[in-house]
Amino acid sequence: MVSNHARAAADCAGTRLQPEETLDPHDWEEVRRVGHRMVDDMLDYLATVRERPVWHPVPDEVRQALSTGVPLEPSPLDAVYDEFTHHVLPYPTGNIHPRFWGWVMGTGTPVAMLADMLASGMNSWLGGFDHSATYVERQVIGWMAEILGYPRDASGVLTSGCTVANIIGLAVARHAKAPFDVRRHGLQGRMAGAPLVVYCSSEAHSWTAKAVELLGLGTTHLRRVAVDAEYRIDLGALNAAIASDRAEGLTPICVIGTAGTVNTGATDDLNALATICTRENLWFHVDGAFGALAVLSPRWRSCVAGLAGADSIALDLHKWMYMPFEAGCILVRDGTVHLDTFAASTAYMQSQGRGLAPRPPEFVPLGIDMARSFKALKIWMCLKTYGLEAFGRLIEQNIDQAQYLGALIDRDRRLELLAPVALNVVCFRYRGNDGDDASMNARNEAIVFHLQESGVAVPSLTQLGGRSAIRVAVTNHRSRREDFDVLVQQVLAAGAQLGRD
Ligand SMILES: *Cc1c(COP(=O)(O)O)cnc(C)c1O
């Protein structure tokens, strides 16, 4: 009697008579030819970006082409690449363009683009273990610590972005400051005791809500403290909130300061927050998504003074370090508590003492992801190729450009700044012949839509005290002073035109 197992083995042996498949090309020369074309085309595309509109709506026919079912049969790479050049490449977000200043997005660099190709070719696993990419990421983390004035041996890990970096920071804070074993007991049941409370300003980024929800703290335990006239956290109100929570028997654990708020570029008084946190025994976390990198500008670094006093700092490299998406980073001063927050032992990840896995994977227990890509390579190659000082000059250039735009607005009666120009962020509106806030809001929204849809420039919109603001955040190494002249001219023209309609 033939067992199932034996029959399966015989079937297998049969199929082995056929050559096995692979996704490697039959003809490497074809891939090489198309690959070279791709590199040439993309470098041309980058070199000529200024000549194209910033943004273009995705046409219906392209939406349709991009909603067909899964392809079962192969197509030649050439043909697939043609589809890319027709349906994908012409309709980008626009953030590599010199006149893109919406939200906060970086511009990317040609060197980083090439580095991404190299990283993808190597396809290293960045959970850890003993291979070159581990040492590259470790070196990049060390550089980030050095740049921010943190101890060289601070712990850190690269993340997809600053949302995840901040969530990791808050998870470490929760673990460090909860008066019970939060990993074991969670926040359910009696062990949890008094609710834990986290503080930030009303201008803190929306990740804060996501984080307290995910970490089980709940938005009712996130105190969004009022800000002063310069959009910085009101220290008196913060002290009062902490005192009142303590009086009610709650357990404050963490203050989140922001270096460069997303709305107006404001930076909380980080030194004062550090002092409050020391006095109150709270974790001090700084969200420095883009603002933290102002430390690279000798003239503007005082704007983010006190940054290095934080227990943890989250920042992005895909904003003001101009890296292509994705690249965020979390740094934690006390490496032991960082590791204690996530470390877990599994049989299949145990240290083997030698070989490829001589120790447990070092990056897995520093965050949430186990599958991690080699995003350190683009940062490593860019820092080596351009040198850190170039980034300092560019960040300074962007801040100077924001000041320049602020001055153009100040000088023109038809325009009005809606917040002090802080770091690289300018919020303003078109006044024209004035009117009430509602009609001015509608007109300024229409101006922004017009600028975007005409492809001239991409600022974004925000609300400041019930007023719609045209918001410009300059994290763009391709912007020139003349681009801001164009913006102002176009806002004035669109404002006048829309006023007549
Ligand atoms: C962009 C930003 C974030 C979120 O970072 P992502 O990289 O988009 O996840 C958090 N905080 C501030 C201040 C930001 O500007």
C-alpha cells in the first residue's frame, strides 16, 4: 500500500523533471536595458521638475486604468514601464516641485533615489542580526543623536514616520511612568489603578489622539492645554492642569512638547517643560517632526533650545532632511527603559552566540515593526555625499525664505499674516477689500484650490481662530526666492479675480 506521503513525494519528483520557476529574468540583458532607461528617465524627470505644473488632477481615464483586476498573465517589462510613464508618473503629489509647500512634505534627493534602489536590491532585513545594514542603521541613529545633542549611546530606531516614532515614545513613557506593570496588566482591571494622564498643547499634532487611543489611555486622559498668542503651550495652564489632576487622584505621566507645530511652526518652551517634568516626575517627550532639525542652523537653533533635555525625541527625516518617504526616527535617552518597553523573548529569535544571529535582533524590541526595510541607507548615503553642513545651510535657507515671504505679506495691505512667522511656516490670508470672516474664509479657500488646480503652487489650508489661512511650510531644497514672488503675485491675482466673480 502506497501512503499519501509517498504518493506526494512521487508527484513532487515528477514535477521536478520540469525546470523550476523563478522571478529572476530569463534574459538579464532586457532588464538591464529597461533598468538603465528607468534611471535615465527619472534623472531627467528630476532635472526638469521646475518646468512642469506642481500638481495635476488625475483624469477619469487614468482612474479607470488604475482600477482593473489583478493581472494573471505576464506582460513585458517594457510595456508595464510604459503604463507607469503614462498613468502613474504624470500625476504625482507634487512635493518634489520647487513650489510645493503644502502640509509638511520633503522633496527627496537624487542620491536618496539611487540609494533606495540599492537598498531594495540588497533587500536586507533590518530587524537586526549581524550584517552590514545593521551597522549602517546603528551609525545613522548615532549621527541623529549627535546632531540633536543627545548622548552618543542614546537608544533609537528608524520608523516609517513621526506618527509611529511618537507613538513609540509615548509607549516608553507609559511603561516608564505607570506606577504598575503596564506590560503585564494593561490598563484593564484593578491593577491599573488611577487613570494615567498625558499633556500636550491644543496645537499638538493629531498623532497624540491616535496614540492615547492605541495605548489604551483614552482621549479623555489627553489634556490639550491652551496656547499663548504665539501658539506655544501656556505654562500656567499646564501647571494648573497637572495640579488639578493630582488633586482628583489621577496619575500624570507625560508632557509632550512640540518643536515646530504643524499649524504655525511654533515651539513650546522646552526648557520650561523639562523643569516642570523634573519637578513633577513626568516623562518629557518632544515631537520634533520637522522643527527638531532647526538645530542644524546656527542662526535659528535657539528657536528649539532645550530639545536635548527631553527623555525622548521623535523626528522625521522625510520632511526637513529632504529624504524620500519613509524615514522617521525615535531617540530615547535611557536605552534600558526603551528596550524594557518592548523586549520579548521567543525561541526562534533567541541569540545563537555566533553566526548570522549572534544576539537577539536589536531593532525589533525598540519599536512595533518586525519587518523593517533598509531605509538607513538613503540617509547614510545622503549625509556622506552632501555633508551635514549642506543640510544646515538648506534649513537656514528655508527659514530665510519663510521670513522673506512674511516680509512680502507684511508689505502689502491686501495681505495679512495670521500667525507670527515661526521657523519655516507662514500662515496668511488675502484681505482684498475686507469683508466678514466667513466671506474671507470662502475666498481664501478658493484661492488655495485655484493655486493647486492651476498647478502654479501648492500651499495648503488651515484654520486659525476661525479664520481660514493659506499655509506655506517650506521643507523644500528646490525653492528659490522668486518662487515666493510668484506665490504672492498669484494669490493677489486670484484674490482680485475671485472678488469680481
Ligand atoms: C508631520 C508631523 C507628524 C506626523 O509625522 P508623519 O511622518 O507624517 O507620520 C507629527 N508631528 C508633527 C509636528 C508633524 O509635522
